[in-house]
Amino acid sequence: MQEHIELETLASELEDDLVDRYGLMLGSTALWRELGYASHEAFRKAKQRGRIEVPLFDVPNRRGSFALSKEVATWIAKQRFATPKQAEAMLKGVQ
């Protein structure tokens, strides 16, 4: 229960940050960076193979793929809480 609240709080904070930087939608250039890909080419290949875990969509008369800031923020937050024991150990090492 507590972890769920922390996940929602983190996702909300990340969403605010992403919206401030990119607006409600992230385009391909922002997406590959925010999702942690090493390059646009790596992102393109992952998309081609169906390995992008965030829902992507096209916008008429625009190049590339787009995703909602909210969905990207939620995905990032879920990655943070995916392995709680590892995350706790990392945090203890930082403090």
C-alpha cells in the first residue's frame, strides 16, 4: 500500500517535470532519451521489434512517434520500484 502511494507520488512529480520540459506529449527525440536508450537508432530498433513498453502513437502531419508525458512518467516510476530491495540498497549506499 505504501509503495503504491510512493509510486503515484513519484509518477506525479516526474509528470510535472516532463510536462514542464516537453509539454503533454514527448516526441521521438525526447522519448529515446527519457526512456534510457543510448541513441535514436537503438530506440528505432526497439520500436520496430515491439519492445517499447510505453504506448506510442502517430500525429497526422508530424514525423516520428509520440507518447503522453503521463504514461512516460508512470513507466519511469514503475522502473524505480520494480526491484525494491535493489533500490533500497542503492539508497542506503547514497546516504
